Amino acid sequence: MPTRLSNYFLRTLREDPADAEVASHRLLVRAGYIRRQAPGVFAWLPIGLRVKARIEEVIRQEMTAAGAHEVHFPALLPREPYEVTNRWTEYGEGLFRLQDRKGGDYLLAPTHEEVFTLMVKDLYSSYKDLPLTIYQIQDKYRDEARPRAGLLRGREFTMKDAYSFDVSDAGLDASYQAQRDAYERIFTRLGLDYVIVQADAGAMGGSKSEEFLHPSPVGEDTFVRSAGGYAANVEAYTTIPPEPVPFDGLPAPLVLDSPNTPTIATLVDLANAEYPRPDGRPWTAADTLKNVVLALTHLDGTRELVVVGLPGDRDVEMKRVEVAFAPAEVEAATEADFAGRPGLVKGYIGPWSPDGAVLGEESVTGIRFLVDPRVVDGTEWITGANLDEKHVFGLVAGRDFVADGIVEAADVRAGDPAPDGSGPVELARGVEIGHVFQLGRKYADALGLKVLDENGKLATVTMGSYGIGVTRILAIIAEGHHDDKGLVWPAAVAPFDVHVLATGKDDAVFAVGESISAALEAAGLDVLYDDRPKLSPGVKFADAELIGVPKIVIAGRGIAEGVVEVWDRASGDRTTVPIDGVAAALGR
Amino acid sequence: MPTRLSNYFLRTLREDPADAEVASHRLLVRAGYIRRQAPGVFAWLPIGLRVKARIEEVIRQEMTAAGAHEVHFPALLPREPYEVTNRWTEYGEGLFRLQDRKGGDYLLAPTHEEVFTLMVKDLYSSYKDLPLTIYQIQDKYRDEARPRAGLLRGREFTMKDAYSFDVSDAGLDASYQAQRDAYERIFTRLGLDYVIVQADAGAMGGSKSEEFLHPSPVGEDTFVRSAGGYAANVEAYTTIPPEPVPFDGLPAPLVLDSPNTPTIATLVDLANAEYPRPDGRPWTAADTLKNVVLALTHLDGTRELVVVGLPGDRDVEMKRVEVAFAPAEVEAATEADFAGRPGLVKGYIGPWSPDGAVLGEESVTGIRFLVDPRVVDGTEWITGANLDEKHVFGLVAGRDFVADGIVEAADVRAGDPAPDGSGPVELARGVEIGHVFQLGRKYADALGLKVLDENGKLATVTMGSYGIGVTRILAIIAEGHHDDKGLVWPAAVAPFDVHVLATGKDDAVFAVGESISAALEAAGLDVLYDDRPKLSPGVKFADAELIGVPKIVIAGRGIAEGVVEVWDRASGDRTTVPIDGVAAALGR
């Protein structure tokens, strides 16, 4: 039976919802697919649920083809396993926590590594049981600080999460590859462009991680790629360090007056005006060493100041810093932080002063000093002298100061070299639609998942975890398939195959609409039939364009001549076909 | 492709789980269908998920046939709508409550009346939009005090909940009937015995309510039924009151000594020994009026003592009392309650004393006194005289005391008359598998759901709500379909149609098992193929019996003669059939 709009629970809206930031959100609400219930929490109306079910079916088919078995775990989970892996704490405010009537601690699971690990531990005991990949399609919860853009960043959202279990590293590679291949098939079938980028494993732990990013201006993720095939999330980009240079014979550092130089630009101007290079080459921002003071909050609650030194023509990029210092939380140092550190002269901070080392190894402050990979031994810098209104010129890395380590904190820019030598990178924005992780043995170690290996010895299992944001994907497809009139669903995920409109007041058009709808359903197509009486053709056309079913059949005045129109939503082409030729015109 | 046991995520257990109280729980865990994650919270393993999906599919089909559209609402909902209807408070400790990072109050929804009501209010405005029935199959949360019996009473469980919306009472009747009819079809298709009983609408509010109970010794619900067709939950059973009798000319009440009569039985013994009836008929417990002091806690937190008077041969039944006083919570009065009420002489409480009325209308205590329907005017009672070690004989209702009202607090017993005159009732135990409510206008009133009626006036919508416990049903089917070897699934919900076993070590049996499995899949059957090497036939037989697929095909030694065995799990019958005749033997 066709679905009749006259009694379908669907109402289109003429106005955009006030809170909609992006097209997918605006159109999915206006066309009656979803409705907001709370920030980042949505209800699915019947037509929205159909699209979601079709996406889930594609995912299920490809998971089955990849040899994964479907399970279903609770959303409500006890604290204990997440305590063991420390994620109860690490997840911070992003975790929804609650207590039951007996005061027991529970969470709404953001992902399920812990309980999948424990389930396999419970049921399996031998290498012969492995490899295993199991998955679920299930509602997840994350208390996002800023839920945004409708389904793109929700607090309750549907996710496909799969977990693989292997004895050997080679086994994990194979399981990882099988999921990665399945993801490529899924996104291709769903008509979703994607770029696979290297990613930082971040709080998930583990060794290798790749993200599937859908390039999109509404994306929150920035990634870099080279024409030669390199692609990475900015968090995962690594800088090629220059070769160290010998510093024998370089002159001693020189402390010079530098009043009124609050910025790198004013410092460079002063340097060129007052202290020009002997060889005439102008000083640039890249000749200065910028020292940024950050405050880390560690998991145990302790606060640590660290200083990051980087070339003055670069800025600290917080996303990269956050990954570099995870699981600690990072923020800019506050006045209070400085107040407790009289050894740091604000505005003139540097690793060195005429009295000795201020930062880094064997320094008087003991503050950790981490530098950008470009700050290699032998490089010379203009930087703060830790004296009011004074900078030091010709400060040499490896001679005058020794950093405590390297940190990838600087921003990445178009034109920077790809670390694999494949040429300069460009920057683009994308939305994460899938993420594959080689977790390794972190979770199995923490939770004691071991099996007997071929030699009868206990071996810790190695794991992978693989996620696809189902509801996010739906929004991304809508984002990529719409025009100014409404949604334009690709056939693979459309809620219906055909939208039949009966236009006009004549009973005959409704009779024809009815018979065409029945015939198309009989031919195996899913039909939405607009049988609403007393609506103008214009209203029905506008609704059909907004709803976005790929093919629209219009039964109107033409029926007197035995014809109807077949309208392709994507191209806008309209073709006149005989009433009994509609199924054929739609390829049936 | 058949599902191969060699790499299926399924492990059977030889031992019963320690916490299993009922067969369904024991067998579903042992056969690898479910695993406990927390009290009342379960994970679904692949084979369990298949059964659940089949049940859901039956429900979906019948909901569609009943004209209902599927939607999906969040489990995580904001407090506000539940505050408006007072359920945020009324649900008490049964509601999982939590806060988000901004301190906003949320709940995990136990049912969704509020947000369905608001959604219809949001989208609909006219009587022409109605009737409407929408439903979801979704995970619900209730913080049960005593989660028990596996899936029978869980804290996270899957439910089909439907909601109907009508303008008129007749419309509600029709929508209610359509759901009720669908429930009958669903339970019949699932092979579930059921009794439809009158129920109390309880905390849901509303006017009419019926429960679908599956008669079962493991049920928590007691219901009564008569041979003449009456059936009701004990909470909903109503007592037929006797006719009042004239009390003109009855003697005045007589206060008599009654030491050492702590129980009704001792009181009756003393009465017969010391104060026999003049006509020689013995006193019985039914001649005494038992006065039970209860403490109500109202929603606003105030505590009220009430006294319930009932014939001494009856006990107060807490389930009936709870319904009678809902939404107040009820418990037995405590010592502290008595301490504050010196007017009540414990052990000798009654509505009357020689000094005047103690309970009921115009009493000195002002304590509400509610009586069993059998305590009609003119009935004579032996009851406490509110004096230490004294009872009063011949106390006449309506003359010596006047109750404040009637309460259905007494227990119901086999042989009690059905209220509709259809004969004596018997008692049985059952599990609630479905519940249909005529909510009426309670929710629409509270949340302002009105539409324009035919006359252009605003009319409040009338609603119904209809629930089926999906995961509970699965357990009930298992409970009713098992033997001492394991599960015995009815075909309609079985995880697979056929379980093929290759027994023995000969490669040939595996080749035959493989080809039979492939042939049966090609014939449209879902096949579980036990291709595990190196297991004895006995282990495979035991697993097959435990797992409970309806038909089992055994490829063993017989293949040398070109035959296999087809084993009917339910009857135990084994038939020898030619290898190429298996599909035909299974009706394909």
C-alpha cells in the first residue's frame, strides 16, 4: 500500500527553524523529518525514520559482508569498567553520569570498548575463537559543550560501533583493513565523498587511527592533504624538522633594549630599525622565538605551567596542543599562574637570561620548556631576556638553552610540506563520518582479556574499534544533496522511491493518482501519494520539492489526454508519459 | 549464506547462572542469547537479537495494519514536560534522573505520553488532522526497586508504545479498539496465551484500561476471572456491597472485657467462650471489624494517617490499597505515627468509644475512616472500644459510626462473586504483556493540546496509550516454550528456521552439511550450521537442544547411505530423509 499524505504524520513548515545553522538541519526540520526535543536531542518523525533505516540497512549489509556479527549493548552501564580504564574520569564533563535508587554510579555510554572487551573475556578463552568482529547500531550519549548544527553534533545520536579482537598484530591489521574496506563500500554506496586521513588516536588510546572525513564547509575538522596523496587531520600532521647546524664560532648572545614591543610585529620593526643585521637582510617574524605559557590540568587535578617555544611567524593551534598534552586539559596561563611565577617576566619571557637558564634543562624555574620541531640545535633567535623591556639577540638553541622536548603545537598552513615528502599541503574542512582505530592491547590489558595462544600460553588480545555516526551521516547526505527548494535524496537512501501527486479538484486525478500509486507499489517501489484534497498544485509541488523524493509523478490536467508528468527532482527534468507507462518510465 | 557456528559469537554454558530465578532467564543466558550487564540491564548477543528483531517485525506489521505510523523519540528527555504533568514527582524513585553539564534536569523516559502530546500539538491544529495513532519501538528506563527474573522485570527494556489522538470520545473508543484488536493479532501470531483483564488506570490517569496478561506461574500480577467471562486485575476487582439493613430496634452497643486478644482469632475464641450469641450461632472472624492504620505520604510530602475498617476475615491487600490511594504512597503506620495519636488505643482501635466517635464523621480524632464495601449501614460488628483490653459488641454501622467513605482494600479470594454477576471468580497469576489505556484528556489538558473542531472552536484532544513489553514478551515466549533440555522456539519467532549439524570427523559430513545448508538457504530458510570441527555429536546435540531452533538436520554416519535425519525439536521426532529431500521434508 502506498503511504498517503492525507493521514501521514508529516507537516512541512514554511519557515526555517530559528536555531538552524546549516542547510541539513533547516531542511530536515522544515520537511518534517526530525524535531528538536532538547539541545542536541531529536525525535524522528516517520519519514525521517525511513531514511535512517535505509542507511542502517546499508551498514548492516556491509558489516555482514565483512564478517561482523550484530549485537546490542545497553546505553545504561555501570561505572566500574569505565573506572578500570580511567575513562570515567578522562571523559570529563562529556559523560552523562547518573545514580540509581541505591546510589550506584552509572553512565550513558559514549562508546562501548569496555563492555565489549568484558563480553569477549566472558565468552572466549582460546586463540581458536579469534578473530572476532562484533558491532551494534545503537544510541550513544555525549554531553557536548556545544551541540550544534542539528544532527551534526548531537548529545543523543545513533552510531554503528564495531570492535575487533585478535591474537596477533597481523591479525589486527587484517581486521582493521576489513572494516576500513567496509567503510569505503558503505560511503560509496551512500554517495558520500570522503577522504581518509591519518588521525591522532587521542583519548581512545592505541597506536593507529584514521578518520573518514567528508569534505564540507560546515565541517568542524580541518585536515591537510598534498597532491601526492598525503592526508591527515591537523592534529596528526607532523612537522619535518630542519637539519641541526653547527654553532661553533657563533657570537655570544646580546641583550638589547626593546621598549614598547608588545607584539612580534613591533619587535621585528624595532629590530630592523635599531639593530639591523650586518649583512642587510631584514629580520622577520621567523627569526624570533615566541614563548607561550600554557597551564595544564592533569587527571589527578594538579596544575602545571609549561612554556612552548615556536617561531614567531607561527601561532599555537589549540587543537594540536590539546592532542599533544592529552589527557591533560590545556588552557592559556592566567594572571594567577603568572603571579606565582616571579621568574617569568611577562612580555619578555625567554629560556635564557644573563643570570642563566630560565626554562628547560637545568633552569632556575624548573618549568618545562617544549619547542617546535623547527627549533633545532644551532638555530639563532631573538627572544625575551626575562628582563623588563629587554630582548636577547643571537640566542642559540643547544648552546644557550636546551629544551625539555619537542611539541607539535604550531599551526599548519597551506604550503607546509607533507611529512611523507609528497609535496606542499593544502587545508580543507571536513566532517568526521567514520573513524577506525587500532586500539592495540590497552583495553584488553586494563580489563584482563587474555586467551590461550597456540603454545598454551596466555596472550593479551589486541583490539580495534570502528565507528560510523549514523545520524550524522544522514545529515551530511542532506547537506550534500539539496537545493534552494529543499532536499534532493540520492536513490540509495531516499525515504520513498516515488512521490505521486494528484493535483486539481477533479475526482478523476485522484482516481488516477490512486491507480498509479497502487501499480508502482505492485512493481516494488515505495510510494508516497499526495492524496490531500483541496490543496493547490503549487502547495503540493513545493512540498514535493522540500521533501525531496527522487522521482515525482504528477497526475493533473493531462489525464484527459491519458498522460502524466514524471519529474526528476535532481535535474528538474519533466517528461510526459502515458498513464500506463509510468512504471516503465521509472525503470520497472 | 548460512550462519556458521564455528565463527558465530555464541557460547553455550553448561551451568545455570547463579542469579537466574526463572527458566527463561536461565535458558536465554545459557544458550547465549543475552548477558547481564547490571541488575535489570542486559546485552543482546547475535542470536538473541535475531529473535528480538522477529518479534519487533510482527509488531510493526500489525501496527501498520492498524494504521499507526512509526516514529522514534529520544530516551533522554528534559524535565519540563514531565513537571507539567506531575510525573517528574509522581514516578518517585522509579525514574532515572540526571543532570547535564549545565545543571539542566533530564530523565530517561519510562514512557513518552508528554512528548508525543507536545509533538502533535506542535504539528497539528485541526480536527481534520485526526484521528492519529503513532508508535515507536524504543528502549525505556525504569529504576525498579527489585529488577527480577531476567528480562521479565528489567530496568532497561524495549517497549512498543503507541499513542492515539482523537477529537471525540467515540473516536478514542475506535482508536482504542483498533490497538486492542492489533494486540490480539500480535499475541496470537506470537503464540502467546493471553487474558484481557480490566485494570486500574493508576498513575497513568485516564478512564478505561485493560491489561493483556499471559497466565503464568512466574507472573507478578494476580488476576481474577469467572467462568462467565469476567476478568480483572485484582487491583481493579470491585466488591458487590450487600444491601443495607434497617437497624431500628437493635440493642445498644455493649463494651466488654477482652484481655489477651491480640489477634482476630483470639478475639473470636474469647467471644465464643465468654460472650456466646443468644441464638447459639458461633461468632466468626466475619463478625469482627478489623481496623488497620495506614500512613499515606502525599505528593506534597505531607503524611496522613487513615484507618481502614474491614471484616476480620479479610486482609488488607497492599496492591489494592496502593491503587486506591494513588498517587499517595502507602505504608503501615509506624510506632512514631501512633505516638502522635493518643486517641488511638493500639490493639483496641475502633471507630467508636463510650465517649463518642473516634473515627469517621464528627469524630474527636479527625482521622479519616474508610471502610470495606461490605460494611454497609445496619451491619453489626465486634470491634475495638478504644479502651485498653476492651472490645465493643453490637456496634452498628450507620448508627454508632459513620465512615468517611468506601475503600477497596480487602483481599480478593477464589469464590468471591464477579462484580458483573457472572459467577464466582478464581484467582490466577499472570505476566503483563500489554496494556491499553484510554487516557482521555488528562495529558492534552495539562499540555494544552487543542485543535479546532468542526465548528471552529478549540477542542481538547482525547488520547489513548498502548504498550507492549517487547523484551518481556521474548522472555515469556521462552518461558512457555522450553523443556528440560533447553529452548523450543515457535517458528514465528525462532532465530533460525533450521539448525544443521555435521557430526563426526569425516570430511564428507562437513561437505554434506555445507551443501544442505546452502540448499536450504537457497530455498529461503535461515540456517544455523554447526560446522565446528572436533566436537562430539553429543555436544552438538546438546547445544542444538539448548538453542532451540525448531528443526534440526543431522548429517552423520547416514550420509554413506545418502540420508540425514530431520529432528523436530518440539516433538522430538526424528525422520530419516534422503540428502536431496531435506528441503521438501521441511516444506520447501
